[in-house]
Amino acid sequence: MKPKVISFLAPAGGAGRTTAVMALASALVEEKGFPPLVIDATPEARLRPARDTTLGQWQRQMYRTGVKRDQLLVRHAGDPDELTAIIEAHVGPRFPDYGMVLIDTGPRLDDLALLAADCSDLIIVPFMDALAALRISEALDGIDLCEAPLYGLRCGDACNEREERAVSAAFTAGRLFVHGIPYSPQLADISVDGHLFTTYTRLICEPSETLIPVPARDFIRVRSEIDRLLDEIRLALNGYELRKRTLRPRRNPLPLHKLAGLLPT
């Protein structure tokens, strides 16, 4: 089966693209299935050595925390030709080595980002709040992004309940995932620590000036939300959409003396 290609596209800085890629790739590694392939198609890949980029540092830390080299691969594409060569080399219909390909792009809709979108089976657009969702939707308006379905991904403050209605109204570029990536100090340093559980372990073991321990339920909440998001992404890749269920008000049952009057005699 051919690996599915997912590009993370958002023409804005600080939208949460790289954090989303690292969080989802970390969850895929823990599943012990086909390993993920992460492609760094950001400006960092052109301006810095591979070991000094954010994804390069994260890859090294993942290896240090016990991930084997055949469980994760990060490649760097500095131009469209390199990206095309990587996809042709690793994305094949026969004997696939990878289960999912995650492409991280930069904050501009340059040729490299548009090529990543053109090669994708799914386009994910992360954003942090309703204003960012509105600006990204305006930037994507009128741009041909091939036929791949496009989904908005709520990250950080956009996952709060008070922002839900504003975000839903602001993001008009495509559909919107029900689940997102909430803000957590464990995700803020994922590029330094690698796995989410490693970050959690460091936060509870290191001496802190505030002396406020990180509760275990926060780790469980974030990890569970990422797992649900990954399941929702798989549904989108197969052409299905998860919709949020709206609860209907409960109807009060009719009293027996009124119910008896409705029965035929």
C-alpha cells in the first residue's frame, strides 16, 4: 500500500506546523507499525545544516531516548528538486518502508510549499487562534491546492471552548478537525526532549522555581487528544469526516394518564 503524504501548510509564522509534525510523528513511532517519514521543507532546511534545524535536533533526541533508526527518518529538502527526489525515493506503491509521510513547510506559500501540497493526499492547516485562522483563510483564498482535502487544525488557544465558535466562523478555507493539539508545556519543549513522555518525565523530575508539579492528568489529556486527532486524520485520508455530535434536549416523558388517552380503544 502506498504511504499517505500529508503536508502542513500555513502562510503565517508561529502557526504550530512543526510542533504538530513532531507530536504526530512521535505518536506514530509509539504505535510500532510502519515508521513515519518526516520531510523538512522549511527555510531552515535551506539556511542551516540538517543537524541544526528544529526537526534535526528533534530527530537526534528521539534516537537518544531509545527510538531505533529504522523507526523514524527525517529528510531535509531545500528546493523543489530535492523534495521531488525524496518523495520518488521513499513513496512507492510496492513494498513501502513508511506508513505516513509528514511534510513540514515554511511560513510562506513559495514554490516548495506549493509542491508539497501538490504531492499530498491531505493538507493540514494549523493555527493558534481565530485571528490567525481568518488571515490564513484569506491567504489561501484563490490558490489552487490540487484536489487534496484541506482541514484546519486548532492548536494552542484555538482549542479552548470559548474560541470554538469564533474559530469555526473564521476558518473558511476547508473543513475543520474536531480534535486539535491543545497548549501544554510538554509540547513547548518537544523538540528538545523528543517523546512527549520524556518531556513529562523531565518536568516532574527537574527542580522548579515555582514548585508546581505537572499533573499526570495533563499528560494523559494531551496524549489522548493527539491519539484522537491521529484517528481523525486516518478517517480523512479514507474520505470520511468526523462531525461533532450535538446533544438534543431530553424530552420529558408523558404522564400515564395522558398516555392512556392517546391509545386507541
